[in-house]
Amino acid sequence: MKITWIFIAALLTGCATSTTMYGPDGKEIAAIECNGTLLSPSACFKKASEVCGARGYQVLGKDGEAIPTGTGYAQANHYSAMAIQQTGAVVYRTLYVRCGQ
């Protein structure tokens, strides 16, 4: 049960990460992922600034989706009844940038 809560917390918070890729023209680009419901899209742009520094960057594209999630639990007996329901979404965002020269 404890591992489940740790996994859920990781999905909600997330962090911005960067991966180097190559575009169709053979030039280097950065794919910046800022996944998690607690991260805003600005986390991607902040990471792009960290990756490219003073050179700046050009946004090539954006991608993302929110996948609905839900859990439920119910218990009832002649002494008590209990129901727990949690709903939310797992958010994935990617920003593709090319650093300036």
C-alpha cells in the first residue's frame, strides 16, 4: 500500500527532464518533458532556459495529454459503511526546442 502512494505521488508531482534528439534535418533538438498534474507548462519553458542558457531557444513543437484515472473502494457490513473514490488525471507534456547558436 505504501508503494502505491509513492507511485501516485510521483505521477502527480513529476519533474522536468531533457533528452537530446536529432530532427529531420540532422540538427540537435531537446525534447523536454514536464509530466505531472502539479507541474505547469511553464516548467517546460524553465527547463528549456536551463538547457539552452544564454543562447536562447526556438520552440519547434508541443505535445501532451491528460489521461483520466480513478480508484474506488467500498466496504459495507451491518455495523458501518464506507466508500472512497478518487479521480484525477495523469498529465504528460513535451516541449521540443532547438537551442540558438
